[in-house]
Amino acid sequence: MLMSSPALSNVVVLGGGTAGLLAALTLRRQLPQLSIRVIHSADIGVIGVGEGTTPLFPRHLLDVLRVNPRQLYAEAQPTWKLGIRFEWGPRPQFYYSFTNQWNARWTDLPKANGYYPHDDLPPADVTTALMAHGKAALRRADGWPQFDPGYAFHIENKKLVSYLEARCREAGITLQDGIVQNVQCNGDLVTALQLDSGELITADLYIDCSGFRSELLGRALKEPYESFGDALFCDRAIIGGWQRTNEPILPYTTAETMDAGWCWQIEHEHFINRGYVYSSAFLSDDAASEELRRKNPKIANEPRLVKFRSGRLKRSWVGNVVSIGNANGFVEPLEATAIAVVIYSIQTLVEFLQECHKLGPTESLRTVYNQLVRDIWTETRDFLALHYKLNTRLDTAFWKHAREETPLRSVAPFVEFFRQNGPSPLARFEFEHLDNIFGVEGHLAMLMGNAVPFRQQHSASAEERERWKRHCADLNARGAAGLTVAESLCLIRHPAWQW
């Protein structure tokens, strides 16, 4: 259902980064009667992280925005991300995919997959088998790639923004260069934006995508900020990288445990991006830079420092202003949630705007929207906290503090259920609130990967163990026979490839 009333007709998006452009494009696609203008400035930079995504991002681009996939791959040049390789906990590594590995079972086995591994943790589905072999896609019988629907992207920020800008212009969205010098307000309402040119910009609805500055909701309307600092202790990142030479393009993000935090590795076709997320309470900036360089001697230039705080504004929608992206909240990119939360927020906003009718947005609609967005931020905070609580890999001061002091809050009952019952599929009934962007599977992956013990062990028969081994061997063979990222890129660029 589309709005047909004049209650809301003119929308201004402040900010031309990923969040602002995605918000504008989504509104244009799903509420085409709205007039949409994006105010942005090349003089205001972006932090340039969050280049890993979740499967929600390609699904949104391809299914909701209905972009041309050939054009997307040609201009934005993403590579495939099947999940995360964690160098975390007591195991050498484990794979976190976006598909069901542990919250699943084979039909010829009586128990869920998670009851059969012991000291080792072999891939338990096709996606993790591909990851373990460094492959991006299965190879079809005709030699072409077969992409699992549970993939995400690695994508460079500048290329993504350039691509989204072009799609906005094609969609008839006004992109106006300018810097907001003054925000005029009347109570909880923004009445106008004064640009550096002197022009006054007015709208029925303002979407604040101004990044950490949070120009409208944070600064102008002074919405209170709620910190996540008591659960997420990292507050800085040192970012570097190097031009790819002969390194294989890996189909996953790597999350490597470091002395006072962790380091990502994100795989672009021609560039390898590395970033050390750490706590300044436990490590100086110089020491963080030295550790990053020592473990990554290929980094060519001086790594750049980004300071951040984890948390969110108390409300996301106040009066006629909705904040989305970093203007609303931020957590470190340990699970690449930034773009996912942006998409969740804007899709939810669209659904609410479709229900406004003649009265326009009501206070009760705003209240429900704020609760939904607050929930997704809270769930994200607690899921990331679980990563820190479980990681026994190092005994540095930071990691001792993380294990001892990190509160689990909403995920604590799930951890206790696992400790008592193991990876039981019955968890889905007890913890329906985990039906979020991580799901029961995501939580199980962290518990299994970090070798959290559980009491309800399964005594598998010899026949069960043999069936389990055959399944694992079959997955291993299928993964090994897959196509690499480089091979897949070559094939999808062939004129004969059909999307």
C-alpha cells in the first residue's frame, strides 16, 4: 500500500554516505510519490570502515532496489563474503557462516550437527566447506558458478558511494552539494536547514544520516545518548592495508585476536584492508600502530586512527527527524552490522510511513518504531559482548578484563541453556527473541567455535559416527571442487554469463 495523502510529500536526507544514499534510494523505490533531496558535501569525509556486510545488503540491493546485477558488479566491484574466519578462542580457527551449520541436522542422524564434533570442528554445511577451502561458489556441471543465497559482500566504500550516487541520479533524486550551517527548530521539530550558501531547505521529514556528527537529532534536537561502553570496551581503530600482489582473494572476513582487541582483514579484488580495533584504556595509539605493523609488514603507508564511541541515541525518531546509520548509533564492525542496521532501520521506516494515512506520523507510531530500532541495537550490543566474554585465546590484561567484566544481558539465558543442553534445536522455542540478524545459528556458532562445554552430551553409536564422517567428507570434497573468488569474478564478467 502506498501513501496517497499529502501528509508527507517532501523528504530531505542529510548526508551522502552509504546510509544517506541507501535511505534515499529505498524511499524512492518503495514510496515513489515522495520528493527526495540529499544534502551532502565532498568536504565532509567518511570513516571508511564497515566494508564488510551481511547477506541483508545484497538482498536489499537486488530484491528491494532491483538494481542491475551486471552493473553492480562492474561499477561497485564487490567480492563475495561467505562469513567470518575467527582466529578466536582455543581452536586454531573456526568459521562463522550466514547459513545453518549447527542449528541443523542430517535426516539420517537423530541429533543436531553440534552434538557430533569433539576436539575438531569440521565444516558442517556447504558454505563453511567452501570457506575452509578458500572458494567462493560451487562449480556447476557446466563449469559456471553456483552462488549460495547466503552470501554477503566485501565492498570498498568509495566505489560503493559512487555507485549509489549514480543510481540516485537515475532515480530522479536531487543530490545537492552543501554544508548545513544552522538548524532552525521549533520544539521537537526541525523547521529549516540553512546551508553555507545561505539557502534555506525545508521538508516534511528529515532523515539524519550525517554520521558521527548527528547534526539534527543529536546536536540540534539534543536527543540523549546511551553508551555501550560498559559492555564494549574498544573505542579506537588503526586502519591500514596494501595493494594485492599474489595473495589469494579469500571469500571471508578474518577476525584475528590481538593484544587489546582484534584485527579485521577484508578482501577486495585489488586491495587488502586491515584494521586493529582496540581499547585505549589498555593500549596506546603508538603501541597499537606498532602491533598492527609488526603483524602486517606489507602495510605501506602510515595507518590512520579513527576514534569512536559505542552506543546509540535514546530515540531514533523525534518529531519530524529520523536518524539512521552512524548518526543514530555505532558499534565496532566485529560482525559488519553497520549497513545491516541501516537497511533494517530504513525498511522499518518505510513500512511505518505506509501506514500514516491522512494524519501523518503519529506519536504512537514513532514510539513503536523507536522500540524496534532500540531492540536491534541492544541485540547487536549483546551479541558482540558474547564474542568478548567467550574468547580465551590470550591472557593479556584486556582479555582478562573482557572475560571477567563483560555483561551478557539478554544472551545470558541462551548461554546457560547451551551449557545445560548443548546445541539443541529446541532453543528456538525458548529464545524466539533471537530471531534477529544473527539468529539462533549465529549464537550457536560462537558457542561451538569457542568450545564452550555443555553437560548434555550425546553418546553416538558407531553407525552414527560413520554417517557423520561421510557427510563431512562429502562436504569437504564439494568445497574443494568449488571456484575461487578470482575464478568466479572472471566467469561473471564473461558476456555469456546470465544473472
